[in-house]
Amino acid sequence: MERVDALNAALPVVGMVGGGQLARMTAQAAVALGQTLRVLAASPGDPAARVTPDVVLGDPDDAAALRELATGCSAVTFDHEGVPQEVLVPLAEAGVPLRPPPSALVHAQDKLVMRRRLSDMGLPVPAFAEVASAEDVAAFGEEHGWPVVLKATRGGYDGRGVWFLRAADPALVSDLLAAGTPLLVESAVPMTRELAASVARSPYGQAAAWPVVETLQVDGQCARVTSPAPGLDPDHAARIQELALRIAAELGVVGLMTVELFETAPGEVVVNELAMRPHNSGHWTIEGSVTSQFEQHLRAVLDYPLGSTAPVAPVAVMANVLGAAQEPAMGMDERLHHCFARFPEAKVHLYAKDGRPARKIGHVTVLGRDEADVRARAELAAGWLATATWADGWSAHTGDPRSPHSPEGPR
Ligand code: ADP
């Protein structure tokens, strides 16, 4: 027992701010590396707090809780962007090993800072402007054309904090500004689809990129991911990977970074946003790549050599299990029995979250050769787990009749 304790003491401890499903899956990867992930969770019932014995309870903007999390950690990292810079910067100055550093993370926290930096780097971003008044939005729409997209520069996620405006809406803008929501406005990008490029970077400067994936959003949140992005020309894919690696290097990212992109024409992309943590678009890597994004994130923040990002199958599809509009009468245990019986190849991950409508409560990954077949199986399995009905299409998953491709757009 003493020798085991000595061995464990010799292995590093990583602290993660946030107790959601990303921390939960990172904790699973930590176990394989002989580590225990320490999490800062808001409640003992959080998905990650349920699976690691090393939990600090507290809020992500509480400097004392963050210092407690950091004590004895080789690296402190994040499962969300919710720690304000005013809290992060003093911690970094006091020597807390924040990975990524606040100077990089700010580009995932503040969409205006990110848009300015990427456009200064000469990278393709939508036309955008800061919003200080309702007139700013009207003037932007007159200059660049309607519709426009109004965004909270900070604090939004899964489409919360994004508003599509077909015409000036001074009341909405004024209300948001009055409530203290910092805003930007940008052009609505006509796109063929959404893509995502995930990379990892270590303090040493080693970097690795996974295949570029296609993401499908429903109501502004990720519903399905296909790897590799179907039909994406290999040269275009390589250029997108280089773009992501360049952003990671120039911003000084440490750990995982995902670049969310809009494809506007074959091979043409504009950057939507950055995430500096494991990302929903990379869940397929758990089964679909030699190294999962969660293991890679740990390796990167600890400055271990990075793992191979090679895919292990020609196609991987990940479909999210979203809380249904109405909780099915059949319980999850029984739903799992039927799911496994019909799709023995499906890999199911459940996050121990209650199934509020449209909430991400789990995901399913299927690997294979034929993209249409793999996609159909992943969607059927995820839709079944969500709603206890075997039905095609995304409306079946949420009970929401709107389609992501409806003329009304994604929301
Ligand atoms: P969040 O930070 O909440 O994920 P995003 O900025 O990623 O918000 O926007 C959510 C979704 O809204 C995107 O995935 C995309 O489908 C849509 N969207 C966002 N910005 C634009 C835009 N400029 N043009 C068209 N669609 C957009």
C-alpha cells in the first residue's frame, strides 16, 4: 500500500475548473494515465464530481476556491470558459500553472477580442462590429445587409446569447445592453455546412491535429459530428488544419483548441469561434482515434509528448443524446437494453444529468466504413435513447418539429 501511495504521489495531479461532462470524460482519461483528476464543481451532483474522489466545491469565479483547487496541481485547466480574466490574471501572476494561460483563453471567452485578433492575423472572419447602442446594429445592417447576427460577446454557449435579426430590433438591443450584456453584431454567413478543426498544443510547442469534422447544429447547439467531414478535399482539410495550428501557436494555446468554422463554398471557410478545452465536436475521438481529445488534453497540459491523432476507422459519427421535450415513459435502463440489442457496435456515454428538454445528457459514437450507414445508426441509437422512439431525423430527438434546414434557419 505504501509503495502504491508513493507511485501515485509521483504522478501529477491536474485540476479542472468545472464539473460537467467534459471534466467527467477527462477524469476517465486521467484514470488510464494513473492519475486522479481534481475538479472544482458547483455541486456534488455534477457529472464529474460523481466520478472523481478529488472534488473541491465552489464557484468558478471564487479566487479562494481556485487556489484550493490549484494547491499541489501540476496544471490547472478548464471544462468551460466561465472564469473571468479578473480572477485568472492574478492567479497566473501568483504562479498558478493555468493551461491555457489567460492571455490565450481570453480569445475563447470574448468573441469581440477573438474577432479582432483573428482579423488582425488576416484570417477569414464574418464582417463584425462592436455594439454600444441599438443604432450601431441598424447601421451595420444597412451597411452589410440583413439578416445580421447579434451575439453576447461573453457568457453565451450552445446558442444561448445568439440572436438572428432580419431587421432592426432596437427594443431587443436596448434591453440587452441595459441588462449589462456586452454585444457584437456580425453578418449572417450563408454557409453550406459547419466544420470544426481540433488541435492540441503543449508548452514545449508540440502540436497535433485531428481530421477536420462536419458538425450539424440544431437550434444553435451541436447535434451530430461526422469524421472526417464528408467530401472535404484533402488539400482543403490540410489548409484548415494549418489554420487551426497557426491560431494555436500565435495565441499561445496550451491543451486542446477547437476552431468552429462555416464552409461558404468548397474549401472556403470563415472562422466562427474558438474553444480552448475538449469540445463536443471531438467526442468521436474516444473510440475513433488512437488518442482521445481528453487524454490528449491531459498530455498537452502536462507537457507530455502528444499521442497519435490517427483515426482508427474510415468513418466515425457521434450523435448527441438530447433531453426530450417529454420524458419518455420507458426508463433509461430499459432504453439501453433495446439500444444495445439493436446496435451492439454503438458506444454509449451518459453523463448522469437529468433530461431537461434539449439538454445534452449523453452521446453515441458509431464507427464504420459507409458514411450514410454509420450516420443512420448513430442517429437512430441517440434518438432512441432520448425519446424511446426509433425515428429518423433530428425532430425525433427533441420532439421539436423545426428542422435545422428549415427556411427559418437554425433557430
Ligand atoms: P455559442 O457560443 O453559443 O456556441 P456560436 O457563436 O457558436 O454560439 O453560434 C451558435 C450557432 O449559431 C452556430 O453554430 C451557427 O449555427 C449559428 N451562427 C452563429 N453565428 C453565425 C453567423 N455569423 N452566420 C450564420 N450562422 C451563425
